[in-house]
Amino acid sequence: MVVWTPPLSPHRAAPEDGAVQGEAEAAWWVLVPPAAPAALPRPLTARRHLNRLDRALRRQGWVTERRYAEAVPLLRVHSPDMPFVGESVCVVGGDGGWWFRFSTGTLLAPCSQMNLAVWQVTALLAAAGLGGGTVPLDE
């Protein structure tokens, strides 16, 4: 059995037993690591952005499935030739607003830049050999 013990206070800002005695410990700034869980939008916001991406990807020839009954709304994207292999896209909070993110954790593009998001999805899936043909340069 592993028992968690709180780390020692930096520079002895509070005594080791200070928390037990009800004393407050000094606060300090902590940088959020890139692997930290991202903020999720409300389901309606996520569905709205995913619906726009859905329409744009279908125009490029991708097959998509909306999976909105899940706790986190997802858009499953795959090639018509390989229906059992694909990737899922969700919406997360990022630098400056909402972003599309692959299930691998890769941030694709801001939701406001739909052409870039479609290009990223197509490029990443085509690079993985999942079809898609050519990568669209501009619409």
C-alpha cells in the first residue's frame, strides 16, 4: 500500500506539521504542463464546432460519424476505403479559444480556422496511409 504524503514546503515557508495544525502554506505560481487536461466546452458548443468540421470534411471526401452521446462529443473521421480505421476529433480549450484536437492529443487548428483544420486532418490521415488522396491547399 502506498500512502501519499504532501511534499515539503519550498524554502520552509510552512513547518512540516503546519497543515496538521491548520496553518496556511505560502502559495506560489505553477506553470501548467502541456500534458495537463484541457478545458472542455459545453456540449452544445462542441457539437456546433464539430458539425462545421463534419460538413467541411465530407466535402473533401472523408466519411464522418458524429458521436455526441459520449461524455465528450467526438467526430470520428475515416476513409471510405477503410471504415474500421480512423481518428476521432474533439474540441478543447487552448491558446486563444477553442481548438480541434485528435484523440492522440495533437492540437489541429483553432475552431475559427476551418480550412486549416481540414488541411491538418487530411494531411495527418493521409500521412498515416488512411487515404484522403491529395491535401487541399485552399478552398
